[in-house]
Amino acid sequence: MSPLNIVVGITGGIAAYKAVGVVRALVLAGHDVHVVPTEGALRFVGRPTLEAISRNPVHTDLYEGVAEVRHVAIGQAADLIVIAPATANSIAKLATGLADDLLGNTVLASEAPVVIAPAMHTEMWRHPATRANIATLRSRGVTVVGPAVGQLTGSDSGPGRMAEPDVIVAAALERVAASASAAAQHRTGDLSGRRIVVSAGGTREPLDPVRFLGNRSSGKQGIAIAEAARSRGAEVTLIAANLEVADPEGCDVRRVSTALELRDAVVAAAQGADVVVMAAAVADYRPVTVSDAKIKKDAGDGGLTLELVRNPDILAGLGSEPHSGTLLVGFAAETESDDEHLVELGRAKREAKGADLLVVNRVGWNEGFASDENAVVVIGAGGDVVTRAHGTKLSVAHDILDVVVSELTTTARAATTPKESKPI
């Protein structure tokens, strides 16, 4: 299983000490684990322990991290939420949708699978209110693991003991696998009959026969989008800029090198396409002149001066032309570290480029480019954040295409809905 972004919620029960084992098992399995304890949980397990085991900072305050919108960002980025232990009080709050703490907000802001491990005294577990709350959560798709029968606090014994960490972890990961399988079945064929153009890779602007101006894009995200679209039934044209990998199976691959070549190939392929995804990293500038021979170093210590000219903005060019029959999806790679500012940059760029959707991803020395994983924010019309996706580039590709399918469906529905007649 690919690494997941997992939130482990811990609520205020004596079984909270066993949650450390849940966190540890998930971390050792290679997952990125973020612990969100309630204030009550921290009365049983200390913050330093949770941070040391999870290898991530632990947050509890609903009003911290306001600039990065932490109270919803944690849930939006989650692939899985596990709450262990889940006390009777926390189960009641989940059932009624209360969000008076960071954990409650995290659950409400997430579309990820939720797994809870109840832990309480037998009388509390058997109470009609608890039984009704559990039934409500199950009806919403929440997976309930346990409780087990055994020794409780003091001399009490019976049903209500929290399931063991290995049982919880196995059930949680099985739930993710089942959700992924169901999503794959749902996606099968949902792009049949659609023609999609995807650009991928990084352009290279030659200085001479051996040197060029380029960027660090590997093209992995664009290739993943092409592969995902093909698996969902689309006819895919991949405009490949300097990719050094095998061609994706079943795609019409057209290889280019420079920004001008990429522009010409995309414009030609976009004619009649249902979707154009501009995932390639295109050079903003190119040299005014290209030397026919290798540029030699000067005998002295003098430097080299290059005169550059701006390349055409391919995405903006496509967006400035009428494209009502084509959904235009742009990409923006930014180094902005603040999440709120990153989204604002994406909103401004989507508006300026005329794209229908803009996928914003943070890049840096050790993230984004050349990595097997990605984290993106998809911005739609009006600047709304349509979705956030995190994980392998293939899983991110499917999340992006989920939005594309939704947009295509909405557009088709609007086109076929009879307009209300008006009196003459």
C-alpha cells in the first residue's frame, strides 16, 4: 500500500495509552501520521510522547494556525482518520456533528474514511443513547472496531474494552483498501468517449548544441494523469517534453523539446478535445540567439551574458480563446510556504490565465519535482477550492480527474436542461 496521510484522533479515556501503539504501528508501516488529541486525552498521554512516536507536531487548539486554516486543512489532507479510543462522549459528538474542538473540525472537514475504536464502561456501551449514536455513525459509513470484552477500569469486566492496536490498524488499512477498490470501480469508464490532451515534462531552451535552459520537472505527474485518464476510458494525447521514461501504454505520444514546439503541438492537439491538461513545466524565457557551435569559455575570468526573450504563455493563450467545448486545466508550481498565500496565488493565476480549473502544487528543493508523491489544491471558477489531494502522483491524478469528470457532467447537464420559457 502506498504511504497514506493518516490522522489519529485520541479522546479522553483511560485507554488513551493504547493509542500510542496505534500511532507507532502506522508510522512503522510507512505512513505519515498526525495526532489530534482532545484536551482530555492529554490528561492521560503527554504531548511529547505523541510527538516523538508520530514524528510530527501535535496540535489541539482550534484557534492556532489560523493563517494556514489548520482547523480544516488537517482533515482535507487526510487519507484516513482513526479515532482510538472513542469515548461515549466523543461518539455522541461525532453523531451530532459537533465541532467544538480541533478533532471535531478535522472530521467534519474530511471526506476520508473514518474508523473508530470505542472504549467505555459496559453500562455506557449498552446505553440506548450510545447504541443509537453508533447506529447513526455506521449508517454514514463509519467503521466501528470493537469494543472487545475484557477487563475494564478497576474490577469491572465486560464489553467496552478498546480493541488491541494491531486489530485497529488492520481494520483501518483494510477500510482504506476497500474504499480505493470501490473508487476504482466507480471510475471505470467514466471518461469513455472523451478526448483528453495532457502536456508533461519540462521544456528545454538550447543555448548551443550541448547546453540548454531547463527546469527540474520529471513529468511524473503529467504521465500519471495520462495513465489515469486512459484507464478511465479516455482517448489520450500526451505532449511529452523531454521525458526520459517509457511511453504510457495506450496513449498517442508526441515528443517535443522547446516551449514553442510544445505550444504548436498542444494547439494542434487541442482542436476538438474535451479536456486539455497543461501539466508541463514550460520555460518562461528562451535565448535570443542560439549558437551553432559550443560556446567556449573565455581565456580570462570573464562571465557569460545571455539575452533572453519571453516565451509565449501557452495556458493563457488557450484561455484567451473561446473554448466552451473544452475544459481547460492549468498547473501552477509555487514555492510559497504559507497555505493561504499559496491558494491566493492560485486564484489570481487561474483568473489571469482564463483556465477553468487550476491545480496548484508547492515545489521546492525536496518536494514536488522528481518526487513520487504530490500535494495539490484544485481551484475552480470563482476561486473556490474544489478539492485538495495528497499521496502518490497516480492517486493525485485520479483525484484531479474526479473533479474533471464532475465539471464535464455539470456542463453537460446544464447544456441539456431546458431553459425556462418567458412570455413574449
